[in-house]
Amino acid sequence: MKYEVLNNPAFLGMVNISELLQKSEIFLSLAGAPRDYMREYMRNRYHSVRQKVIKELGGKCTRCGSKKDLHLDHIDRKKKSLRMADIHSVSDARLKKELKNIQILCKKCHNEKSHEAWDFSTPKPKHGTYWMYRRHGCRCKPCSTAYREKKKEWRNKNAEATSLRIELETLRQELADAAQSIYNVWNQQDGIDQVLGEHGIAPEIASAIADVISDKIKDIDFRTMSGEAESQDSWVAVWRGPEAFEISIPYSVYQIGSGDKWIKIPDVRFTAGDVLITISEQPDF
């Protein structure tokens, strides 16, 4: 119906600027229609392709056989050539090739796999440390003091442009675009998404950020991190030699809520300025 106005003689006969301005709502609705249509189309296409892939790979977790909370996981991360957030935007041939390195895992088994892949030879976190406060949410006095002192130490450091920081800074817009791709396919209806339920997308955005960084920057170590479930704080820890950084987009940019219930903030457009790159230290756990 929006497009029928173009064929309306009354519209075609308007030559007066004031009349055009009075009809500004028509122009705004027309300008937004293609964008809204494509957004909806790509969102539906993503979910359609994702369900097709899950069905083709057996429709259940390859470890425990569960059919709930299914994730698409790269078997060998080093051989990954496609982010799962982009499966709806590539050719069938490329997707078919990528599926050779994809498996289905439920959320529990996916977390266990990530745990198994991590090198836990380093000492476990102790009270009175930055990571006990940041990662495990301990707010005892020794941990709080250690956190404040560490942040103060970083603030007092010279802001020299280290090689890793320069590489991360050049990726700001790509990281924002990766987050946008996750946000765009987050299809909440009355607070419910058919894939995520009432859950938010902070971990998915952190994973998308990690994908870009691992693809673009060589010879680094990295890991997606999460804080307490109540806040759903998620970020990517990246380090190379003595350099270490935390990269994140605050969840308050795109969702509101707590625990397992999050509401999508509508019409968010991620920019390079939304990406936070802060000095950190290598994870100590």
C-alpha cells in the first residue's frame, strides 16, 4: 500500500515545496520500507539456513544427543573460513564446504568443549587478584583493592601505540559490523527469540568479535570471557607477548534486563565508537 502513493495523480501533481514538506511522512515511510524489508528478509533467511544446517547435520548434539539449545561449532577453529553469523549470506557451495568442519553441540557440551580446549596449566585464580574480581565476580576487600590498583596502574601507563593496539584499532569498524550481524538476526517477538528464547546476545557478540580478531591478526592468543550470569558481561581477552587487551561492546548498547531475561533495544546501529579496547593482562587461570 505504501508504494501505491507513487501512482497517485494527486502526488504526481505536487510541485509546491510546502506541499512536499507537508507530505514528508510519505517520503520517510517510503525510504524506510526497503530497509525494513531487507532487514526482515535477512533475519528470516538466517534462521531458515541455520535450521536447514542443523537438520542436515543430524538435528542433535553430537556428544550427548540433546535437541535443546543447539549451537553450530567449528570442529577445528584453525580451519574456519566462515563465521556462523554469515551462513545466510554465502553461496551453497561455500556453505557445503564449511559444513565439513561444523558439528552440532548443545550449550552445555559447547561450554565443556571450550573448557577442554583451554590450557589450565596456569595457576588457579586466588583472592586478592584482578582476575578473581573481573572473571569470578568476587567483591571481597582484597579482590576489590587488587582490581582498583590494577586499573590505576593501567591508567598511569603511557598511551603508547603498541603494535597489537594499532592492529586492534584498525579493526574497530569491522568489529562493530560483526556485532551488527548478530544483532540483526536477533528476532525477538514479545521478548522471545525462537533460537535464544529470552536470553541476550552478549556471548554471541563476543564470539563474533573473537572471530574477526582471529581472522585478521596473526600470532595472538585470545579467549572469549564472561562475567557473572546476572550481568551477562562478555568480552574478548587478546594477548601477544607482554601486550594484552580486553575488547568488548557494552551490553547496555543493545539490550536491557538481567539474568536469563533480556529485551532487545530496537533500531541499534553499531559504530566503531561502541567498541571498547582497554589495556589488560593475560588471563591468570
